[in-house]
Amino acid sequence: MSNPRNLEDSDFHSSIQENLKELSAQLGTPLDEASVKQIYQNACDLLSHVSPSPLTLARVAGTLLVYRVKETEPQEIEWFNTQIKQCVDEEEVEELIESLSRIDSL
């Protein structure tokens, strides 16, 4: 498993995954542990080129979760993945996520 910013404490990993599981239930589509782990691992993989904080990792994983439970178009998910991979640092990742929130509120 990827280990962004050398998060030695597995509590971060467990906490993020548990929160993803709870969020999926709140969104009306409870996911099993394997699905949650897959989403979490996808977020780790997307962020492997930067050193994200646990919060940034959680935000990317949360975005992937929402895309999954809301059955987002594959092209939109691919666009998001490509944008994350093109970010040069954590700040750009955060700016991208913020921009998605602004677009969704329009």
C-alpha cells in the first residue's frame, strides 16, 4: 500500500477508511470493506507523486467515494484522475478539490 508522507501511524489509514465507509452509508449506498479499501488505495495511487497530508488524502478519497456512489460518468472520473496526476504539489490538489466544490454549487 502507498504510504503518503510516510504516515507511520496506521490510525490515519484506518480512520480515513472508516470515515469513507460511514460516508457511503450516509449517502445511501453502504460499501463493503473491500470497496472502501479499493477507493482508499486509488486515492493513494493518484497522490503517489506528491506528499499529501492525511486531510488531502481523505479529501481525494472522499471525492472518489462520491463519484462512485453517485454513479458519475466515467469520463468525469477520468478527468478528475488526470487532473490529480497533473498536480505538482498538495496545494494544487487542494485547489482542484476546492474548484470542484465551487462548480457544484453553481
